[in-house]
Amino acid sequence: MATRIKNNVYWVGKVDWELRHFHGHELSTHHGTNYNSYLIKEEKTILIDTAWAPFSKEFVHGLAQAVDIKKIDAIVMSHGEVDHSGALPELMEMIPGTPIYCSPNGVKSLQGHYHQDWNFKPVRTGEKLSIGNGKELMFIEAPMLHWPDTMLTYLSGDNILFSNDAFGQHLATDKLFADSIDPCTLWEELLKYYANIIAPWSKMVAVTLKELNGLNLPIDMILTGHGASWRGEDVQKVMAKYTEFSGEYKENRIAVVYDTIWGGTRIMAEEIAKGIREADSEVALSVMNLGSSDKNDVVADVFRAKAVLVGSPSHNKGVLTSVAGFLEEMRGLGFKAKKAGAFGCYGWSGEAQKRLNDTLKSIGFEVLDDGIKNMWEPDAKAVEMCRAYGRAFAAKVK
Ligand code: FEO
């Protein structure tokens, strides 16, 4: 199905209402996603991106209703990841010689995925493709947003930036613009996407945003590769949000994350949280069990937090695997300027809290103190210790 976006620009993507996991099972997608793809019908007909491979046939069938596929003059592949390029093999069987414009790294990733000698046209930042009627496409490399191959494409005349993963959200919607979406869901999914997918490359995001601003392009619309797109005043809003995200992003929030075996470390988490609240009535607070919570939602919460308290009981001379996995995730995501502390129950050896502190320090958190540990189940004295620790921690990060 084609939906007119502006003048001769159409959406020809796929709404995946069902999707609940992405990147294998690494990422939760509670609201599904869109694989957004666009068709430009000027003197030349240009396709920008495709859809994920399981939808190849649907995608090509829908595209054929919008245009005579043999009349497509060129394909722009913003990014080689399979959620955008997956329908290429099906399509290229029909139009095997059609030029594919992509970054030099895009050639490598597309060849690496599909092992085909397609008619690649590698392009660099600033290179242009005339598409007739006085309009042209300009390519802007955007490495690590989200792979080394990613590039943005700007359509002059219509003032549209095709951004692929950047500014996207995993959000299935047939209303294609952000101004038609429930804002809570929209901004929550934008942040979750950034925190879980883009955050490791924040420095490159800042570079790209600076480069984009330096080009002084009038941008009326940003058309994304996932979820809703942006128009009108939302263009500046989402760019400002990405600028915030790519800095040392934090809100007035503390995240308490833990796992527990028989509930002792849970009690510690909850009593620490009460102590935080006693010391600071304003700070937002979340208390999340890493064993039972959606890990990507936890990541999003920690991205928002100015400080995180991590708890695990001592277990098999270390920490619980859910907590170890969370810390490994934190290592890779590389959030900046977060303060941290550690806590946990133990029965005899009690290594967990030191292990947590050491790991937190090694992955870039500012650990504020030695943390606290409690032998066996928390009693009234331990409860007060946790409350006092929470109060002191809140005061340190206020
Ligand atoms: Fe939506 Fe990095 O692919």
C-alpha cells in the first residue's frame, strides 16, 4: 500500500504489528515496529530502503501496486541491516541491474549479507543525484547511526531528510507522523530505542548532528526507518532530544535494580528506596527486579537516571547471572556520568557487593561509596541501615 507523504513522495513500507522481539531476542518491542520505505516519483523513480526479509513478498507486491517496478531508476540503501535491506534479493531478481546507492561501508555490509554483485554506486557525504524536476538527493554519511554504513539522504525541493534508524522508534503505526501518535508512547519508545541501540555511539551522533546543522538544510520532514516520522515543529524537537541524548543525558531520577533469591536483597532494595524518598521528596525513583523485569525497559530507566544502585545476593562466589548480564549490557552501552552504589545480602562469604562495585567502576560508573551488605535476612537493624544508606546516597547525588 502506498501512502502519499508530500508531493511525489510516498510511504511504501510494512507495518509489523506483531513484532515483540527484535535483534533476535535481544530487544523487546512491546508496540511492534514499522519498516519504513519510501518511493519518490519525479522524472526519476527512486526507492529508499526496503523491509525485513520475512515480508519480502508482501513488500514487493505492495510496491508493484504503487509503481511499475521495472521503472525504478535507482534504489537508495541507507543501511545494510536486514530489517531495511531484507527485501532487496526479491526485488533485485526483478530489476537486477538497477543501481543501488549506498555508502562505501554499505557496499561491504550488503555484499556481506547477500553475496551478490549488484550494481553498487558508493557515495560520500555531499554527493548528489539529480532526480529531475529540479530536485536532487544529497547523501550524508552518518557512521554508527546505527552501523558504520548508515547514511542519511536529503531531498531538495521537498526539504525531506530520510534518516533510517536515527530518530526512529519501535512502534507499529499506520499513522505515519509523530503528531498523530500518543505522545507518552512516542517519546518513551524514542528514548528506549536510543538507550538500547544508539547510545554506544553517542559521540558519533553528536558529530553527525553537528555536521547536519552545519549544512543549514531546510528540513520540513524527517522520514524515519522505524515508527513515526517527524514534521513541522517536531523536526526541531526530535533533533534537540537527540542532542540531549548524545550528551551526558540524565533526569532527576534514581534507579534501584537488583535480583534476589529468597527476598532479602529485595527488602534491602525497597528499604534503600524508602530512605532515598525520606531524603528527597522530588527525585523520581524506580525499583526493578532484574530477574523478572524486561531488560530493555530497565536499560531505558537507567539511561534516564542520574544514579543507579545495583543489588545482588552473594551467590556461587559472585553475583546472580541476571545482575551480571545487566552489568555486561551497561558496559556495552557506555552510559555517561552516572553515579552508582551497590548492596546485597549474604550468608557466609559476602563477595557480591565488592564485585558489583569493582565492575561498576571498571565500566565507567562513579561509585560513591563501599555500599552495604547484610548477613542473612534483614532485621530491624538492617532495615535502618538500608534506610540510612538510602538517605545518604540521595544526599550525595542531589
Ligand atoms: Fe533498523 Fe540498524 O536497523
